[in-house]
Amino acid sequence: SEALITRTQPLADGSGGRGIDALDGAVCTVERSALADNDGVGFLVRNATGSLLDAVVSRTAAGDGLLSTAAVTTARGVYAHSNDRAGVLYAASGGEVSGCY
């Protein structure tokens, strides 16, 4: 995929601003990419299947770099740093985390 997702901002009501959302049955793979300076969550996988591979997720304001909730998510080779909360957070989720730092 090789993408740079950066500086996303929330709407006036405070919602949104996430770098990438995979929601409600979606299947999303993000590979060799950087998600930086986003708001809330860099990569959200909720009730979906997601993969974050060989990627950087950094400086997420007011949230987590990678958040997997009620999902199946693979995080491999992820460099998660300087996020306001967790770098990688799985909540009621399955999948794999390997080679992350």
C-alpha cells in the first residue's frame, strides 16, 4: 500500500480525525506506510479484520496508534511511538502482534 496518512483533524463536533478506519465487516491491510500526527486513533479496526505491516504509527493526539476492538488484527513490524495513549492496544480482539516496538 505504501502511503503517508498525516495530520487528519476532527470535525467541529470533535468526532473523526482518525488516520484509517476499518469498521463493521471491512477487511483492510496497510503495509509499508506511515500514519503520523493524526487525531484520536492512527489505525482503528472495529468489528472488522485488519493488518498493519511494516509500518510506523506515531504522534497520535488524544489516542492510540493502533486500536483493535472486537476485531481480528495482525500487527507485524510496527514501530509505534509518541502516541498520547497506547502504541498498540487490543480490546476484546484476536490476532497477532509480532516484531513491534
